Amino acid sequence: MDRSEWLPVGTDVVSRKELKEYMVRNNHTGLIHFAVHIGAIVAVGTFLWLTPFAWWTIPVMFVQGAMIAFLYACMHECIHSSAFKTRRLNTIVGRIGAMIIMRPFLYSKYRHMAHHTFTQHPEGDPDQVAFPRNFREYFLHVSSYNIWHRMLGNLYFLSLGRFSEEEREFIPDNELRNVANEARLMVATYFVIAVLSVWFQSWLAVYVWVLPRILGEPALRAVRMIEHTGMAESPNMLENTRTTHTNWFVRFFYWNMPYHAEHHLYPSVPFHALPRLHEEKVKEHLAEVAPGILYVHYKVLKRLLTAKNAAASNGSEARS
């Protein structure tokens, strides 16, 4: 289907009048949530720094990294200006989260808007996580093996003011300079942190931020993969996005984004209203509400195994 024909379907399950009560925003809910999120990162980071390396250090680093990586959801909410009532506060907090997770805020904003406009479009959705063709592709994605090369390379090219054809499609021409300047500021900030770390011979930034950030990225990959992977390549929002029930840790630190179908249906609804919107209005209309993260990954792996066995069977028949 051509992009011009990719018009969202399914957004009428809740009337505009009913939706208003879910769209009420405030500043205090988001600020408290953000403060607890950052506070938990600081607390665990302090614990890591003040305690000697032991067998439990790596698991704690992973938890620390997951909380850091999940700041992606905080940035994401601020991109939609739904985390806070005040637009300026959304921008400030969003840029803080973006700096910590090493993803440019403004660039991510325009890229994400394209994702919402062309959700699951094979060519128009820049954030589509295509269904893996084999086990190797699956594990490469979940392990984040290729993610860092792409992320750091992207930051490097943006700072040089070099944009791909795809990026020029979703970034307005009058914003290209601002996107490049933001990337330059981020690179400069990381450079200063690196210089100060060398000057003071300190491993603090590496030990409580960079290493955990790397270890925690697979947690973000695993959660983001459940949102659309294996869902319909269709403009029907009830079919192309999956909502997944998760534990309290993921719900809190991922800012309720597992209620992802609800978010795609009504992106202006703040994160704290999504569970209520799901329970009261949306859940019976969705194509899939998964019982858990592991269940979705189990389904993906099962489908890959079925395809592999079918291919092996067809190959055996062809040789006989």
C-alpha cells in the first residue's frame, strides 16, 4: 500500500467526548515519576560505586542499565508532550533523558512522529522491527549486537550535518540545522566527560553509567520488540500494535508503554492514564493483548522454529 493511502484505522473506539477525561495532564505526576526513576538510578549507582566488585555486581549493573535504558520511555513521553502539562518541562526533561541514553531528542522526535504516521508500513516506518528471518537475526537484535554501531554512527553523522535520504523524509528542512547542532552538543558533552574522567583518573562515569548502559540495552530491545513484531503490516491501529501485561518494574520504569496499542491509538493520552484507558475502553477491541513479555518472545521463537522445520522438510522432499 502506498504511503498516501496509509491512513490510521480503529481510532474511533473511544469518542472524542469520552477521551477528554483521559487526556488531562499535570506536571506533578510526571515530576514525581521522573524523580523516582532518576533517584533509583542514582541510588543503585551509588551502591555500585561504594561496594567492592563481587559475584552480584554484574546483575546489579544489569538492573542499573535497564533503568537507564528505560529512560527511553521518559524521552518518548516528552516527545509527545504528554508527560507534563507544560511544554517547556517536556522539552527539558526529554533532553535530560536523551543525553543519558545517548539518543538525540529532536532527531528522535521527528523519527518517532514518522513511526506513528506510518506504523508498520514496510517502507515508511523508520522504527519498524521487522519479524526476524531466522534465529540469528532474532538473537542479534535482542542482544543489541548491532544497535551500538548504529546509534553511535548515527550520532556521529548527525553531528557532521550528514543526513540520509530516509532522514530527510521525516526531518523538516528548516530543522536540519537544529538536529545537527543538538548532536554536536551531545558529542561535545560526552567528550568533556571523557576528558574529566581521564584528568581525574576516575572510572565513575564508566562504572555507574556507560557499562550499565551497555548491559541494559538488551532489556530495552526485548521490551521494544514486543510492541509491533509479528503484528499486522496494516494501518489498523487495533491490529498493528500489541499491548502486553508486564510486571511492576517494567510498567513503572518503562512509563506504562507496554500499554502500547492504547498509546498508538491515542498518543496524546499521558502515560499515567493508559492503564485506565485500557481497562475501561480499549482492551476488548484489540487484536492481541499478550500475557507477558516472555510469552511474546516464545511466540516469535516458536514461529521461527516452525518455519525452520518446514524449510528442512521441504528440502528433504526436494532431495528425495
